[in-house]
Amino acid sequence: MFKFLKLAVIALIVSLGVSNTTQAQTTKYKCMIQMTNYMGEGAYMVVSIVDAKGAYDKTLYVLGSDKKWYKDLKEWHKAFSKKPSNLSAITGASVTGGDRSVVVLEIENAKLNSNYKIRFESAVEDKPYYVKDLEVPLTTDGLAAKSEGTGYIRYVRFSPAN
């Protein structure tokens, strides 16, 4: 009986050690989004990681919490509908013209400097939709630079979150 208990404890310790080493290491970044001075409703925005071919890898954050408007973020919604996930921990308020928002993004370290991009997709009611309002190379230099948007986003800056 004692041998069995000892083996069970060893097996538990080994399995805990394996599960801890298989979890992806991540880093948190503050992401400040400065909007242009457009007139109209608040922008719904999705911040995602995309691979070299532009395929969605992971949703990092959704600005805008009313799910009925997610379909207006057409490309992301198409990909998200095929592989839905729980967004409740990564959603926040939409952002209106001229405002800024600061969100915290958790990014897997293995994706850094590995041919991925962070895509900002945006939509505003009764206004144009921007599938690539902004794409930032997921590199050390990309995260250190101020990146200019092409639609509702004026610019985005990243900084390490402590």
C-alpha cells in the first residue's frame, strides 16, 4: 500500500511539472489606441493575431460589447463563427471619434518575431468598414514603434504592462 501511495504521489508531481512546462509563456502589453476625430457612433474594433497569410490565429481584444454588432466586423466574424471562443474576459467599451482607449493584451512569447501581425479591424455604424485599419508586425521593433492607422484609428502605441 505504501509503495502504491508513493508511486501515486510521484506520478502527480511529474504530471504537474509537465503541465506547467507545456503552458505557453506570455507577456502583457498595454495598448493605447488613439482614434481619429470622425463624427458618428462608437467604433467596434477587434484586435487579433494573424499569421503570414492573414489567417486569424487568436482574438486578443474586442472593443464593443454588444454581440449584435460583431457581424459588422466581417472578416473576423467569419473566422470567429467557425471557431467560437469565450470573449467575456477580453471585451470592453467601443471607442468614439477623438477618444483613446488603453487595453491590456496578453501575447504568447513564441509568436513574437515569428512572422505574425497584430491586426486592428474596425467598423462604425453607417460608415466604411476597415478590415485592416492597422496591422503591426508582431516583432520587438513593431511593438516599440508608434503605428499609424488607415481608418478610424489615428495611431497605436504598445508598452510593457508591469
